[in-house]
Amino acid sequence: MKKKFLGTLYFVALSLIMVSCGGSNRAHQLKVLNWADYIDEDVKSGFETWYYQQTGEKVEIVYETFDINETALTKIEVGHEDYDVFCPSEYIIERMLKKGLIQPIQKDLIADSIWYFDNISPFVTEKFQQMAPTPDIKVSDYTVGYMWGTTGFIYNPQFVESEDLKSWGAVLNPKFENRILMKDAFRDVYSVLVLYAFKDQIASGEVTRDELVHNITPERVEAVKQVLLQAKKQICGWEVDFGKEEMTKGKAWMNLSWSGDAQFAIEEAAEMGVMLDYIVPEEGSNVWFDGWVIPKYAKNVKAATYFIDYMCRADNALANMEEIGYVSCAGGVNAAAAILEEQNDDEEWPDAVDASYFFGDEYINVEDELLDPHALHLNPVYYPDKTVIDRCALMHDAGEAQEMLLEMWNEIKLAR
């Protein structure tokens, strides 16, 4: 959910550019609101040229970033900010759909020769449909997936064995006293620990993971609260953007975090000679998504539609993945070969994973080699095995339960 790190909302657009957003100039500007550090700069800067080549019209990107879903949403919902393209997380998309804050994407504006919307994996489209506030709403008419991932533990094998992390109950293990970092993200933490708190009910078939994550009740919030209270001695910090540094220095041994941040931390640590790894516990996890939407108050719908299509292009999807460490939602039939040409590597990833949930059941022709999507050699942080995904649930808009979760989170952080 990536996300990026929770903190204070900030914007990087220059004030002079912001002033120029008014008046007639607005027709030639595209206002983009995206997570911090969540795009390849060359991909972003290349859009203006590409748009001119396709339309003969000039457009200037006015790019702003945010760190908190809810704060960014308030800019649109209360401030009526006229962003043309916004990249919120799944539960915010669901909330925006409920409140009528998203326009349908006019995909017919894009010529067949540059149509890339179909590059999105059907897995993503299927998951997005679970966000529909009513059965008659087709979510893919309103949003296109950008990045996705899971929540798990980043850990240092020098101090922690993977066997110790097969359960979220690892947060209660006294041998990790003052060695666990926790993402300061109450929804994500709740959504995984509720699976641990009710693992016996899941095993008996009394409740499903989806139902546990979707329906937030006082009983479930209290159960998660008790787990966190018992885990307090093990928690050395509630991190927003210092986790990888603490892990690399050995001050923390494990970090409950998102897969994209895990991959980024793994790569950064490797450059310093430190080995880190990532695991999703057996009780299950949440699978999260970020997607592009065109808000209600958008002024340049045409350029917004072209921008979303441009971001679905396979080469751009790969560039963004390599830059930010998160996994693109691209993986449909028209993009699978291009993605796998770069990502499938049996030397780097000798243990095959079943990624058929993402790439489909049919063999994929990659440079005249037929690849079985049930046995691909992919980075398991990027593309977990199907057995992992089958244990993951989608987070939803908490609605009125949001205040209950916030209250619980504040009590936990203040508890001694």
C-alpha cells in the first residue's frame, strides 16, 4: 500500500508552476498526484514528447507527491483540487467510488495502435472488482492498476531463522526483544495480525481471511490490540523511512513491512555487504494495490487518459519496477512476454514459483521459448508463489470503523 512511507504530506512542485495552473494554460497542463519515489523519472519526463507525437498537442506535467492516502484524498474531496491523475491505494479507490469522486476512464480516446490498457493482468482486474460498492459498477471502468504487493517480514538471516517467522506470532517471541520494527501503518498491521489472532477460526472454516479483513468489528480490533500489547517489548520502533538503515546496521533484526520496501531494502543492504530476506507468514497476509484514477474535478481528462495508457506500456512498466522496487500490475497477454523476458531468470532464481494466478494458465512464448506460468523463475518477493497469494486477502475501506482502528493504534503506541 505501498505505498510509500507514512509521514507528513508534502509537495515538490515549484510554486511558480503551481501558480501557472490557473486560467487558459490549464488546458495544456497535466496535474499528477502520486506517491513519493513511485515513478521512473525518465518515464515521467518522456510523456510530454510521447503525447505530442500522438496528438500534436503540447502538455506540461505538473507533478506532486504525497505520503498519506487520506490526506491526499482530502485535497480532492474537501479542497476540490483539480488533479487530473491520482494514484491512491485500493481502499481509497473503493471510498472514492462510494462517494462519486472518480470519473469513468474514456478509453475510446486512445487509438488502437497505442492501446495499452489490456496489458494489465486479469488477476489485478479481478481483485479490483472486489472493491465495487454495488454489483452494477465495473471497477475497471474507473481505475487501472499500477503497482501491487504483499505484507510480510523483512529479516536478517544472521540473527533470525526463517523458521521463526512462519507465523505472525513471531512478534511475541521474547528472543526478539527490542529487535522488531513495525511499519507505522495501522490498517496494514491490523489486516495481518487479525489473521494471526483468529488463525484457529480460519483453520476450522468458521471464518475466511477475506471476511476477517473486510469486516472490522470491536471484537477483532480488541484481539489485535491484545497481540500488539503483548508484542510491545519486542518492538523497537514504529518506522516510516528508517527501517532499511536500522536493518542494515543490525540494530533491528526484522521489520513488518511491504514487499516493495523489502526489495528496496534487500538491494540497498546488498551494496553494503549485508544479506536481508523477506517472508510472508503462513497465516496469510494482505495483498494490496495502487491504481490510477481520474478524479471528479479533473480539468484535462484527455491528457490524463493518455498518461494512464502510457503507464501501462510494457517498457514503462519495467522501467518503473526497476526504479522503485515495487511490482507492476502489467502482466496481461499483451505484456507477459516483455515482462518475463526481463524478469524470468533460472540462474538468479533457481527455485520456480507458480505465477499462473498473475500471467494465466497458457504457455507464454518468450523469444521462441515456451514458458510454463506454473513454473517460472521469478523473484519471489516480486511474484510470490500461488500458495502464498491464495492465503492473502484484499483490504477494503474501513468506513465508520476507521476511528476504532485509529483509537486502537494510538493506545498501542502510547502504552508502556
